[in-house]
Amino acid sequence: MPLDIAAFNSAFSRARHKIKTEPATDIAAEQAALRQLVPADASEHDQSWTKILIDRLAEPPAPPRQWSDLYHQAGEIHASAYPDGGTVEQQIAVLEDARRRIWEIADRAEPEEAPHIRAMTRALEHIERELREPSWPMQGPPDQDH
């Protein structure tokens, strides 16, 4: 009998959520219930990947990432760069400056953190692009003749 992948994935998601949100959850019991969903004659591939997932349920979660002061500094610049008035040119200048400053911070950051800091500039870049070339309104002004 083939593995019902949808049923397994749903049960696995529920078990993982329960383990994360209910500290008293019996992990071994959750694993046993998931193992019962894998038929004995399931393909070797299905047995392999389901076993990996089931076994990982018992692994303690990774500790939350600890961001550096540079990351938090970049986050403050990012948050303060969102336009809240001024001319379009002034708003663009604020966004450009923020993006430049965030990249400078990323250049000083640890290699594993730098990409996360640089990613902060993506939203700012999109806002700047929208200010330079607005996509709204999608069409021209309403026809004055009607």
C-alpha cells in the first residue's frame, strides 16, 4: 500500500505544532503515531524521508538567533526610512541614504549575518522604485468626456 503523503504531512504538521506549543507533549507517542501512518510495504524512499522527519521531532529546537548590534542598528535605519511625508524627491533621498547606510553596516557585519542585513534594503528598493515609476493608477486618468 502506498504512503498517503497528504495524510502523513498533515499529521506530521500537527505533531510538530503540538510539540512546539505544548511542552508536556509525549514526543515518543507522537512519533509512534506517525510511524503507524507509514505502511510496511511503502517504498524505500518514502520510508527513508518519513523516518528522517519523525526522528527529527525528538531533536530540541535550535535556540532563537541572536542578532548583533549591527543588525539591530540596520533595523532601526530600515524602520526610519519608510516615507512619511515630503516631496517624492525627498522620500527617494531618504530611501537611498538608508539603503547606503545599511549596506555599509552589512560590510562590517559577520559573514553569516551580512546577507540578512542586506536583505533589509529590498523593501526599501521596491518603495524607491515605486516612487520613481508609480504603477498606480494602473490606467490613465478617467476620460473627461464621459
